[in-house]
Amino acid sequence: MFYLLHGIQLESSVPLESFEPFLSDKAENMKTVVFGVSDGAFCAERSGYTVEHKHINITKLDEGWLYSFPEDSVCELWVSDDYSAITAYNSLAEFDSKKILPLLRTALECAAAEQGSVSLHSSCIKLDGKALCFTANSGVGKSTRALNWVNVHGAELLSGDRPMIKADSSGIFACGVPWDGKEQIFVNDCVPLAAICDIRRGETTRVRRLSFNQARRVLAQQCFIPMWDIGAAGAVMALISKLCRETPVYRVICGIDEESTRKAKEIIFHRNEEIAGIEDDMKIKNGFVLKNIAGENIVMPAGSNIGAFDGAIVLNEVAAFIWSKMEESVSRNELLGFILSEFDVEEEKAAADLDALISKLSDYGVIEQETT
């Protein structure tokens, strides 16, 4: 049986449950990955280096790769160097496609990378024939934002997690996948990608277009990059650069209420004049933490900074709030917006106090300026 996925086709000797929506006739002139199951354990010598990726061990062999779970040697996956052949070593009687899916997904993501596709840590919706991806660090609420668009605007969920972004001669598309997060939806569809939204929590809705370098930093953190394979990793980085040149990447600060969802849609699709232009970003350098000690907010050095940092910084409530926002990349205007939505303060005074704090933190050497 054949499954058609993001520019590759998977030929499988066994049925794969979540892949059923992707069943297809055999396609010609397309990279084919042949998948089978071997009844028994992998017996070849396991020489070579091992890396860990998302709770998966990946070992380089003399020929190909071995994917396995650290705590389970019963179910392992052999993958050829060119990702054209994959063999699961597992008892045929006990074969479970759900159990092996994280291993198979990782191998297929590598195969897709060499065909111009990349897996993006995001929730993705489709609306009016266009796709919109919501990406963010875990816990920020990207799935909540996506479901809000479904409930408020009648959008459809294309992928709850890890859609594939495909680039070819006809454009850039977001594609459904046979693996997913908690939503467990498997949609066989590819939709032109309108934009990628880097989501941040905030009470006031604000949208800003990121520069090429800023967008590339975001996507380098949120895209699947197989660093153990130089060729596949290079293909992904080239695709990320293409995405940043050809697809808008926005930072979207908003709440999770219906009104915030409506306003975000209006700005992104209908009121482009309200999208802020490119601004410089800054963030707190690694190696500094904010601790509350005896009721006071004190900046403490960590790691190699302990010996180099001279003195201590004590922050009041507002400054500590600003510090928390600067733990991620953020612009000065975005910080001002956070302050005005959180505290009852005049904008002129808030701006002056913010500039004074940024200057103070810069003098202490704890801020990293990120060029546009």
C-alpha cells in the first residue's frame, strides 16, 4: 500500500492506522520510502556515535541509522542513509504502528527535508483557502489560539501540531500530517501558507512583522532540524531562509478571548496598515536569573557569570515584570505595550522609566541586543 506525504510516498508492507487518510495510488517520479517489519531484533554491530532527539536515540551505523527508544530495545528502526528504506525490528505478532510512530515520523521528517519540506512546531488552521500557523514555546497557548479561530471565524484545523511546510515551484504550502498532538486529527490537505504567527501572551492585541533575521531565529527554534545529519540539516536551513524571504512571519501579542481573536484576524487579513514595522529586539542574556529573596527581586548570575558579574541588581515590581517579558526576544515598543496594559501609568512616564531600566540593564551587561 502507498501513502502520499509532502512530496514523498511511503510504500508500506503493513497498514499504518493514522496514515489511512493519506492512502494513494502509486505515484510516478516521486521519492519512494519503502517501509517493512522484520520479525526479530536488530543484530548488526552498533558502532558509531549516538545522539538523543526528543526522547529518541539515533545511532550512526556503518550503513544507515538506528532509531530507538532509550528505555526499550524491543522496538527499533533501521533507516538507510538516503532515507529510501526503513525497517522496523519488532515481533510481527506484537507490531503496533502507534508505538513506533515517533521513530517513523522522525525518519520521514528527514526524508521530507531533502524534498523541500520541514516540520514546524505549530498549530495550523485553514480559512478561505489560506493556511495560518501559530507557533510558540510550549505552554503559551498556540493550540488555544488555533481553536479560537475555529470557533470564532469558522476556520478548519489542518494540524494540531507539527504540520509540514512544503516549498516547490508553485509556492509554499502548509500540509496535514499523519501524526499530531493531543487533537489527533489527520487531514490530507495542502493549503497555500498565508503567514506564520509567533504567539505571545498579552492583554492588548498587537501584530508586528519580523525582519528576515528575527524570523529566521524564530523558525530555527521551532522547526525540526536533524542536526545529526549534515545534509538533511542543511536542506532544512536553506528552506527556513526561503520561508523567511517569501512568507510573512509576524509576532502576534494577544489574549485568548474572542475579541482578541477577532482583532488579530482583522489586522492580519484586512488592516495591514496596523501591522507594526520592523523593530530591534532585545532579550536577557543566558546566565542571569531573577530570584525573589526575602521579598525583594534580585538579579543573580548563574554558571560562568558568577565570577564575572560584579554587584547585584534589585528590581521593583514593574522592573521585575519587564524582566520576565525580556526573557524572550522583545522590542522596546512591545515592552511599553505590556506595561500600559498591566499597570495604571501614564504613557510618557512609563516610556521614560522603561528607557531608564533598559539603560541600567545594558550598563550591567545583562541585555543581548538582536540586530534586525
